[in-house]
Amino acid sequence: MCQKKVKIGILGGSFNPAHLGHLHISKVAYKKLSLKQVWWVVSPQSPMKNEYKLNFAERLISAENIAEGSPYIKVTDIEKKLFKNSHKFYTISLIRRLKAKYKTYEFCFIIGADNLLSLHKWYKWRQLIKEVDFVCISREGSRYRQLASIASKTKKIQFIEAALLKISSTEIRGG
């Protein structure tokens, strides 16, 4: 007998700091994709970022505070636990480990349109989009540019139009 897999959305990132935009795209993905949960995977260190305004513990607390009251969101430091002896945190490695550890789960990776514009710069991005379904949530100022991104030309990314919320971690940090 085939068992139906539990659908989990992964929203990975720095959460430097977490904000209502993260909550918004999680809610949209949760509803539109009929997900069981959305896991906020707070990354200890992004290969594409050199420094953070907040340290890892502060970013984790920031995410927990924003997600509080949303029972479908699970804030996790699983990436730090899975890669505790490493200083390299690549999304493809995370997805492979999650799939191996949680065989009854079906994962999708949620990104905002701003991240789609740089997805082709992620480590082994072509393999990554074969490993996990990507879902891109429209975001203010990126609606048309996202279609011009290198990654969107692969036709491997699902787009979801949503009411747009203009907010970002960069704006909150002040630069």
C-alpha cells in the first residue's frame, strides 16, 4: 500500500531579521499548496553573505517571535544541527539530508521573487531544482524581472501570484 507523503514547505534563509514578509509568503504557500507545515530553516551562514547584523541565536529568536501564533510554521535550526562540523551550508546538501532523514515527507522550497533573480548563483542550482520543487511567491518590484531571470527559463519553478507586501530584511536593517 502506498502511503501519501506529508507536504512540507521549506523557507530557508538568514532571517536577518525575520519579518512579516516571511510570514506572508509562508501563509500564501501554506494555503495555495495545501502544506502540512512550513519550516523556517534559519541558516547559520549563507555562502553568499559575509556578515550579519544579528548573530545566529538572535536571528533564530527573531524568526520565533515573528512566527509565534502561526501553528503551521516550525522555526528550526536543523541546518546548524545537520552540518555542525562544517562551515559550508549549501541548500542542495540540506535538501538531500532532509529527504534522506524524512522519507515520508515531500518537500518544496519556497522563495520570494527577489531570490529567484539570484538563484542561478546558488551552489549547484541546476541539480537543486531537480532535487526539490521550487515555488516562487511574487514580490513587490520583482513581478516582471523574475520572468527574465536565468532560473525561470528552466520551467522548473512554480509561480504563485499573491497580494504583495513591500518589506525586506535589508530595509529593516537600514541597508
